[in-house]
Amino acid sequence: MGTYLRIYLIWCVIGAVFGYRLPDDVIPEHYTLQVITDLDNFDFNGKVWIDVTCKTPTNNITLHSKLLNIDKTNVTVEETDTKKYLNVTDVLLFKETDFLTINLPEPLKVNEKYKIYIPFDGKLANILAGYYRSSYQDVDGKQTWLATTQFQPSDARRAFPCFDEPAMKAKFSISIGRKEGYTAISNMPLTKTENININSLFRKYKVNKSVFIRIGKPGWEWDRFQTTVPISTYLIAYAVSDFVYETSPKDHSNVTFRIWCRKSAIDQIGFAKDVGPKILSFYEKYFEIDYPLPKQDMIAVPDFSAGAMENWGLITFREVFLLLDPQVSSTLNKLNVISVIAHELAHQWFGNLVTMKWWSDLWLNEGFATFMSAIAVDHIFPEWNSLEEDTSVNIMGMFNFDAMLNSHPVSVPIGDPKEIEEIFDPISYKKGSSVLHMMSKFLGSETLRKAVSNYLKIHKYSNADKDDLFESITEEAHRVGALPSNLTVKTIMDTWTLQTGYPVITVKRNYEDGTAVVTQKRYLKDRTYTGDKTKWWIPLTYTTSKEMNFNDTETRKWFASDDNQVMITDLPSKDDWVIFNIQTSGLYRVNYDEKNWNLLIDYLKGPDFEKIPILNRVFIIDNAANFARIKEISYELFFKLLEYLKQEEKFVPWKSAIRNLDLIYQVLRRTPIHEKFTRYMQKIVSPIYSKIGGFHKQDPKEKLLYDKVQHEALATAAACKYNASDCVEKAQFYFKNILESKNHDFQGLGNDFRGSVYCMGIKYSGRAEWETMWNAYLNSNVASLKNTILSSLGCSRDEELLKQLLESAISNDKGIRTQDVANVYQNVIASESGFDLAKNFINDNIKTLFERVKPTYNKVSTIINTLAQNILYEEEYKWMEDLIQKYDKYFKHISIGAKQALETAKVNVQWYKDNYEVIKGLLDKYAE
């Protein structure tokens, strides 16, 4: 049989039987991995020995390899007991599936152990995936290189041949070879460092000697690391750099906790060094399981595709989410740092200790880490009052995303691993977290905590799926009586995790007999779609103006998924309001009849409005905005509701209001009524700006409360955006003084005002000031400050400068890192002059844009969806549709994101047709 025919037949068999999943006839147990990293030539050379056990007789061992050079002639398979080498007839690589198949003439024996040996080498590319290179400018301006890893979800195969699926856990013994002067770190502690013996390596392992000629001199060393616990390949990590570290004082857990970064940034690690061990200790108590490794490293990487990655024992971070400079970083930066640290440390239990069986249950990792990070931050800094904001942001973000037909279930079927990248989205993170929030409310937080602890203990060092979690929660809920014995968590939660979308309940009251009929349907932005019959198990909670019982979130009535309606019979008289979904304990919107809406609005305008809790006020605003959007209530009602803001002084309700009003402005800003809407916004924000905003100076020694400072910053940013009061003038004044001062001193202003000062200063100045800030961006040593400046550069009204910024973002050598490309485009699109410019630029440079960010194509998904959010006219929708069709070769990498962008553009066009004249008429009344 010819070689090509044999390859084709093997491929057909593997593809037909297994698709993109590995066969499970051979299971890995232990990897011995050796990798020599050459940062002078941007390549690496490695060898891997994989101990496996045969579970099913097979003539083929199939694992993963992607873009690696495999020395096929030296691949071996050894029978462990007899030390006998088996005959390898073929080593085949399949590009479509990344399969590496070792073909044997005789089948492997069931329950026998074998050792696979594969020599390989690869390039350290600058692609932010696999084993890749990054760089930074040292204090002397020299470009300094490092190598690091990013394997999630399926890029370990880019770094070494492996069984690259989460359920195929194994232990790893890792050795990293590197040049003297660098340091290597990995998941486990270092055991020893020794010189590389080139001749011994060549004789024993038959590697290509030419590879070692350049390192066959003094100064090359092996760093040998302890063997890991059983771990999934996507959690393996190693890095080679000249970074330095500091160690946190040991707490009761006796874990060595180190923070690594560039030498010039070592003064920015203090906050992470302090809070990291505290969060780790909190989780040990919460989960009732000690952290299982002897050390925890965290490293700030200059180029990193995600915010951070939870590699077990070696968490990698984008610099802005680990480093904090007290002199220039804001309170929001501080919250972001601790939130991301808490998120990644939560993964050490939920994701690392117990891992999902397959990526379909990614939410078990990301949803839980998102949920737990909010709890941990609130535990460490209760005075920040951040939990309410975090809960509302997650639910509102999920509501917005999941209102699309092109959303997806929490547990989403995944075939091709290329699909995995696109589900790292608000559904896996925010909806995953929000369904846990809902369970904690209808079961009780202690019931959920204990159930999760039991789940982790049962499945530790192994894999599980959502049904395993639901089983543990049901068992605990029945034990403590938190759930009726005839009802299981799976019955309820399958309707939330296996179905796309979320419900809106409509409460229609009979004011004569004190009853109400409650119905449910799916909330969709596209109001023309009427074919959806999805139903959920909904935990109904409610209270009235008579009861005012907002502390009891226990379910008063279950709305079963097979019921058409639920009758409520204990409501008060016609002059009293009712509020459903106490403390937003359930993931559903609530609509009322017009009379109940008016009763709520009248109460909110009264002196006792704060008796309605913050989260309910937040979602009364958010629900009204979104029901008006799809014509379920009138925009008149929504505008009338917002009048209560005159007396609202809490941060989170204001954030909800500004967010929803900004969304209206986003689509009106290119219409003739944008100035009238701006006047309306001036009327809305001027009172709160005058009360709490206005560029406060801050004493660096003052202990700042997060919610208070963020409210001040929100009010100021909104006032400047809509040119209310003296905000723009003050911002320009401070911007001018800052540029004229030595080292751009911030004049004692609070760091949370930097964004407003820089944006307004750049917006109302010229090229010289823009160039000054561009140079400040290039030369700053603080990632959070660089981000603020980069965002502000997009505020310019000079189209030539904006075009220059867009061109810099798709260039490899202009100083904008790949990780920040989407940020640049988002800010230009949102700017006063940037939409048409960005639209045309993307049209002309879409190929270059995809090439710039590959393989992290989800960044283009972010850009194209931002563009879609600003589309208003039918011809613009048609343009986007034509663009995606014309460049299908590229958009196939983000097929889900492309569909979501088109749907977003479509519903914007629909909104314009439905509501433009309505809004125009209302502004005549409310803007004056």
C-alpha cells in the first residue's frame, strides 16, 4: 500500500470515529519533559517521554502536536516492563486536527504500560500562544527578551507533543535548559540547577547535534523542577527571563508566595504581595481544603493575550492586572488587580484541583472563579462595598449578551477545539457566576459553600462535569432542607445551563382581589422574533410596600418550566406596589402592568426611596430601559423613572442609569438630535456632578473607599462627556498644567480622574499635545498608566491623528502591543469623530488586522462587535454583512462573533426605525 493512501485511510478512520477528540485507548500517566530555550535565536529544542497505559487494544497511538518539527526517525515506543522497543512503522501528522499518530504493526496490550519518546523543536514566535517570546525595554533602552507560555485552551500542543485534553491528566517532571543569566520557573519548586552535558545528551537521546553546538559552551544550565500533582496540559507553565521577585511573608498555610516582574517594576508588586496570601488563606478556609502545592508564583508578562492565566503554581498575568504603582494607579486599577488575583487563585481549586471533563463545561471553571473572586474581595476589603457592584455588573453584562439569538448555552457543545476560544465570553464568566449567585440565594450561601467543598473533595485531582456538581449540591440541599425532597438541582439548573437566553416574567395584577398572574417568556433584543418557546424553572421572590421584607430571598413560589402561568394570591391593595426578584436573587427580568410601574416610580421619587435596596433600584432602571428598547413599555415611562435620580446618591444605581443612557447616545450621536440628547444628559448629570464630582484633590495617605471614589469619577466622566457644568473647562485647565509641569505631575488630583483629564485635554487640543501624550505612553513604566493614556489618545477629533493611531495598532514596530490592539479600535470607534474613520479603515485593512492578532482572533471579534454597537442605518448593516461575506476566509476564525455582530447591527437598525421619532418627541419635553 502506498504511503499517501495509507495516511489517507488512517485519517479517514480517525476522523470518522473520533472527530476532533482524541481516542481514549491510551492514557498518559507521567511526562518527563525537557526543553532548551534559546532566546538568542528565538527557538526551543525538546524531548518528551510519556508513560502511558493501554486501555483498549490499538495499533495507533494518537496525541497532539501543532507547528512543531518532529524528529520522526527517532520516535520510539518502549514496553515498560520488558524494556523492549516496539517497531514504529509510521509517524503521521494531521494538520486539521493537530493529531500526531504513531503507527505500530502489532496492537498494544490492555493494561500494559509503555513509554513514548518524541524529540521535537519549534520557534518562539510572537503570537501570544503556546511557548512564545515577549520583550520589554530595560532602563537603558535595550530590548530584552523572555519566553513564556499560554496553553489554555488547546495550545500546549504548540510547545510539546502531548495528550492535550483536560481530562487526560498526568504528572509532569519538567526540566528547562537556559543560558546563564536567565531564570527559569515552572509549576513546581526548583529542585536543582546543573550544567548541560552536551555529549551525554547527544549519545543518549540521539538528538540533532547541530542544535547543541551553539550552546555547547560554559554557561548553559538545566533547571530541574519537582514532579507535579496530576494536572491537565493546559495548566502547565514555564518561563525563562531575567525577571526578579519578592517573597510574601508566609502565613499559616506555609506556602511560598512570590511575585515576579521586570527589574524596573519591582516597586509595583507590593499590593499583590500583600493580598495574594490573604486570598489564598481565605479560599483554604472557604473550601476546607489546603492549597496542595508548596509554592505559588505570579509573574507579570509584558505581552499576554488574556488578563491572566491560572496555571497551577505559576499564574501568568498581563502587567496591568498584577502591578500597581500607588503614585499613578487608580482605585479602579486596585480593584482590578485584587479581583484578577482572586479569580486566578480560585481556579487553583475550581479548575485545577477539579477540572471540567471537556470544554463544554468551561463555565465550571470561569463562572466559579468569577463568583468566588467577588466574595473574596468583599472579605478582604468589606469597606469597599464592591459586592453589589460586582453582582450587578455580572448580571447586566450577561443580560445584554444573552438577549441575542446568537448567544449560546452555559454548557455549550464543543467539537473542534478552534471553537473553544470563542466561548471565553460573558456567558461562561458572567452567566456562569450569576447562576451560582442565584443558587446561593434560593439554597442559602452556606448550603452552596458546603456542597462545593464536598464536590471538590470527592473529585480532587480528577475531572467532573456539571451533573457531578449538581449531585453534590442536591445532596447537601436535601440534607439541610433547603430544597423540596421531590426536586433536584439538576431539574432546575438544566433549564439555565442547557438553554440559551433568560426569562422575563410579566406580572399582571388584579387590583380588586389582590391577585396577579405571572407569565414567562424569553427576553430577546430582536422583538420581531416570535418563535421561541423556551421556559425555565424560576425561583419567585417578591415583597410589597406593606411588607417591605427585602432580606428574605427564600423562594416563595417555583415557576416550573412546564407551567404556562403562576397565580399569586396574597398581594396588597391597589395603592401599594409589589416588587418581584428581591435583591435580584434570580436571573430574570421583571415587567409589570403600567399601574404598578407608576406606583414604583412615585415611591422612588419620595423620601423613603432608599428602603428599596440598591440592587433592586439598579434593576428597576435596567429593566425599564430594556423593556422600552423592545417596546414592552414606553420610553415615556423610562424617562419619567429617571427623574428620581435627582435624589439618588449611591454609585451602583447611577452606574446602571449612565450605562443605559450611554447606549442610547451611542446610536444617536450621528443623528440630528444628538445635541438635544446631550442637553438632556447635562440636565441629568449636572446635579450629581455638582454634589460629588469635579476633580477632587486627594491626600496620598488618605484611605480611599472604592465605591465613593468611583462614584466621583463616574459623575465627572459623564459630566465631561456631555459637557455639563464646568467639567470640560476644568479638565482642560488641569491638562495644560500637567503638560507644563515637571514629569507631568498630576497636580494632586485623584488618580481616578486621569482618564477624564487626558481624554478632554486631548479632545480639545492639537497635534503637539497628542504627540506629547503619545511619547508619554511609549515611555511610561506603569502598565495602568499606559492603558489610560492609550485609551485617551482615541479621544482626539483630528482624523489624521486617529488614523495614525489605527495604523500604529496594526504595525508590529510602533509601540502598541498585540494585547492592546482591540482597546485602540474600541476607543476610536467610540470617539466623536472615529466611527466612519474606523469603519473605512477596517474595510481597507481587515486582512492586516487579522494577521496582526493571530492566533488570538477573538480580538477582531471584539472590534467588529464594537463597530456593530454603533451601527444605526440599513446601509451600514449591509456593509458589515458584505464585509463578513467577502472575507469569509478570515471571519471563519470568529464565526460566532461575526454572527453576533450582525445581529447587534440588525437590532440597532430596528431600534432606530422603532424609536427615533419617539425619542425625538420626548426630548422636546425632557431636555428643556
